[in-house]
Amino acid sequence: MGWSIRLPIDHAFRLLNRNWSVPKGHELTGRCAQLLLLQGGTPVERRRQRDRVQPWRAWYKTSRWQKLRMSVLLRDLFTCQMRGCGRIEADTSQLVADHKIPHHGDEALFWDENNLQCLCKPCHDKLKQKQERASRFRD
Ligand SMILES: [Zn+2]
């Protein structure tokens, strides 16, 4: 296990502009560092960094998640739960099991069926954009 480095956001972006990358065996933590890693490097590097800083990404690839996701879509009758939308979508690839409270790697929140809702893709993407903007201000 390497070190953990916490970076303030302006520092992170300064490093990013210098094409800085994480030294081998070291790890960046914190949401600012995540932002940095998600934006720097080659696509392959970015993917590797993402998996390292966001190990929960692998949870989406488990059959446990596939089952949970489908049970949520079914429970919500393939209907988008966004207020004012209510779209019914037969193509489940166009539906997202969305975490109402962002889990940020919290296992309890991630796997909690009551924290999940069925959203159509357009609503989901709009919501994520809004949340991302909000979290950028928090950082
Ligand atoms: Zn919708």
C-alpha cells in the first residue's frame, strides 16, 4: 500500500496542467484528487486511475448489482420516478437505477434498495450534471 496524498483543488489542477501523474505505489484520495485523475492522462491511464480511486465502480459489474438494479426497475414498473416525467420505458438499457443519496463508495447506501429509484436516461443525465455542479461548489 502506497501513500495517500490529499490535494486542494487548485493545487490538483496546477499539477494537471503540468501533465503530472501519480508516482507508482502512491495513491491520491479525496474528491479533488478524483477530479484530477478523471481528467488527466491517456484514456487507458484514466480508466486505471478511476478504478483505483473509485473501487466501487467494480460493484456495478457484479451479478448482485444486476439483480438489484432489475428489481428496482421492476418495483418502479419501468417508470421514471422523476417528478414531472413519469416516462414508461420498455427498453431497460434506457433506464437507470439511480442512487437518491449519492453513495460516494458507501456500501450501505450503494446496496440499499430504498436508496434506489428508476430514472430514464435523460432525467438521470440531467440530475447527475446538476449534482456535479453542486459538488464542485462544495469542493
Ligand atoms: Zn424521466
